[in-house]
Amino acid sequence: MLRIDRATYDAIVAHAKRDHPDEACGIVAGPEGSDSPERFVAMVNAAGSPTFYEFDSADLLQLYKEMDANDEEPVVIYHSHTATEAYPSRTDIGLAMEPNAHYVLVSTREHGNNDGPVEFRSYRIVDGEVTEEEVTVVPAPDRSRSS
């Protein structure tokens, strides 16, 4: 199951809507081994395509260096589908190289002029096998309090 806070969920959906009709993509990093998505990072779709996404290699390398320095890992890897359902394509499955990540797909096919609904679904993809998982949206944590 993917537990994601409302602010991160809303940021992913807003990015998908903003980039429509091209696919949007990004990563939500979190502490290594925690399965807790915390740091939202909207990426640029280097392909600039309505049917394919590709992380810019220089941006991705920089992000992985930052995650390594912060003891983080990609907890959520997301992208949007602009004309099809939120289900991984064969290409998506072939590109899935993070066995611990939640692969989130947002379909903006009913989105129209920013008013339509989106479909938000999450999957685990390991060795080419796709397993859909439940998504639970929780209130955003109050990070202003010190412990």
C-alpha cells in the first residue's frame, strides 16, 4: 500500500495537469528503507512527448547524487498518461529499475481544460511483474513542530 500525504498527492496531480498534453514525470524521495515519500521533485520530461516520458539524464544524475548525500531513495516514481488509463505500458514496465519504488501513474485523459478528473493509481513493478496497490491519502504532516 502507498501512503502519501495530501500535499504530495496534490503536487503530483498539479504537475500532471500543468504538463498536459505532454506526459509529466518526477520522483518523491524519502529516507532510505522507510517507504515514506517526503521530498517532491518535479522533473522535466526530456522527451517532451504526449506518449512517452524520459528523465533528463543530467537532472537525474544530480538528483541521485542529492539523494545519496541525504541518505534518501526514490520512494515514488511518477508519470502521467495523457490519452490512456493509468496503467503501466510495456515501455514503463521495461524502464522500471527500482524494485522498492511505488510507480504512480496519473491519467489526464479526461482532464480536458484543467477541469476534468484524473485517475491516480500506484503499482509495484519487480522483474517485469506489475502489481497494483491501494493508495491511501493522509493529511500532510506538520513539519513546523520540533521533536
